Amino acid sequence: METNKLRYSHLLPVLMSFFVMSFVDLVGIGVDRVSKDMDLNATMGQLIPSAAFLWFLLLSVPTGIIQARIGKRHMLNIGMGITALGMLLPFFVYSFETVLAGFALLGIGNTIVQVSANPLLVDVVPGNRVSSFMSFSQFIKAIGSMIGAPLAALFAIQFGDWKLIFLVFGIVSILSVLWLGAVKIDERVVEGQKVTFATAFKLLGNSFIFLMVLSIFVVVGVDVGFNSNSGQFLIKHFGMEEVAAESGRSVYFFGRMLGTFLGAILLTRLSPRKFFVWTSILGIIALLIILFSHAHFMAWILVFIIGLAVANIWPLVFSITVEKYPTRTNEISGLMMMAICGGAVIPLLMGWVTDLSSAAAGIWVLIGCMVYLLGVAVYSLRR
């Protein structure tokens, strides 16, 4: 049903789910801390983001099908409940196996939360305010991503146990489940073609859609790859202390947060396709400079710029594709959610390259990804 009045009793618990959605970005902290605790090489450490992001490939479309039957609120609560389990398992039983199992549960929960939270937010806000609240929800998610590293460092310094962040975020997930479960939301029922494996995968025969879906795979890989590798890169390439290097991750997420805000303003005046080209160029330039710079102050600036450049590529790719094929939004959404599994593949590739050569060599994987995105951006501009 159409929502004409904003009810904060419905809105606030749904917005809280976007904070829970950010917990998947703990993969970066997990790589640094677990690798140090258990003396893992780069390839083994990158199994952590792989364990989390693999599930987007396997579960995105099935989650949408189940969600159509049981409702978005129930599905969202299931996702946050599984997220809580993923947080609590490695806190109470800490081994490499339980860490992988915990991050796998976190990935399963996050897949469900990402599929369910956005459409449920649309259901609880008036139609003329959907865009503003969608942007605000990403701001909330960015806050959660940004505070993860400082909190882990604080718990390590004050209590001698960085893993307390798992306990805190697990409790927050449980409270979010209880909060959302306490409200009754009238969900909109959309009539029309249902998303199935057959209808979704058939679209990959369209070259434009295939390239854009692969762009989501690549940009999520860049995001997760830089998140999970930046700490070790700053330590090895710039000689930073561990806590300072982990703080670089917060600088990256701050750049992403500000980039989303600036993008929302600039895209009211600029063509999305042209913006896609220029933000890809910015990302390539920043990644190239960070490889050849050794000054600490430049590291912070460049990490911020990389976050700024990456921030808008996901929504740009999605909006450009849907604009071109507006009647296939459901199928395109399903395919692009599945493509988030790039966060499982590209960081693992970076870890393997790093073990073979150096931390700087892993950054070249990201540069290659950004060059691909620039090529797609130019292609979409010409089309």
C-alpha cells in the first residue's frame, strides 16, 4: 500500500538495519587481526572476505523468491538474526575455523539484509521522499563501516581484546531484531513478473547488461579488496604502526561516505555516464600515486581520494543499467546482488599476488579492475 505519512516508529528500526548491514565491513579488521593472531599468510587471510561475500552469488535470487512469500520484515529479521550468530561465534570460540564460519554466517545474514532492507525502506516512507531516505540509509551504513576499526583498536587498548567488537555488534544485531519485530508494517505487494533464475540469467545474453553486471562484480571487489588489504599495505609500504594503518580504513570509509553525499549533489547537474568516466579516472590516478608515494601524509590523502572515487560507482552502474532497461528492473537487481560476490574473488586474488610478489603488487590488481571500469564507462557513454 502507498505510504503518505512518515511514521518514525516504523522508519527507525528499518534504518537501524542499515547499521547492521555495515557489519560485513569487519572483514578488513578480521584480515589484519586474525592474520596477526594466527600468523596467516596473505592468501589464507583473504579467505575471510571470501567466506563472507561468496553467499551473494548463491543466495541473492533465492532470498528474493522466499521474501515474496514470507514478507520483507520477516526476511530482514532472519538476516539480522544470522548476522548476530556470525558475530558471536568467533567471540566465544576463537579459532581460524570458527572465524571462517562466523564470517560465512555474517555473509549469509548480510546477503539477506541487503536484499530485504532497501525495499522495506521504500514501504515505510512517502513516495516523494524515497530518494532522500535511500541516501540517508547509505550514510548510516557508512557510519557503521567507519567506526569498526577505531572500536576494535579501543577494545584492544582498553581491555586487551579486540574481539569485543564481535560481542558488541552481535548484541546490536539482536536488539535490532527485537526492535523491528515489535512493529507491524504494511508492506506493498508488487504485481508483475517474478524474478526467477531463468528470467534473470537470460538477460546475461545482452552484452550491455553483462558488462554492467560484471562491473558490479569488479567494483565490489575493489571496495572489499582495498578494505581488507589496506592495513597490511600501509604497514609494509609506508612503514606505519598497526593501529595507525587500521585507522586508514576509517579514512577510506569517510571518503566513501562523503563521496556518496557529494555524488548526490553533483548528479543533479552532471550526466551519470560522464560522472562514471571521471570517477573511474580519479580512482586509477589515486591508486597509481599511492604505489609510488612513501610519505605518510600523502597516504592519508590518497586513501581518502580512493574512497571518494569508489563511492558512487555501484549506484551509477545500477542506475545507468535500469535507465536503459526500465522494464527489467527486478531481474537486473537480482543479477547485480549476485555480482557482489566479487568481494569474495578479487581480495583472494590480491592475497595470492601479494604472496607471490609484494603488497604493492596486490594494488595492481585493483588498478586493473579500475581500468576495466573506465572502459565500461566509456562504452556506456558511447552507447
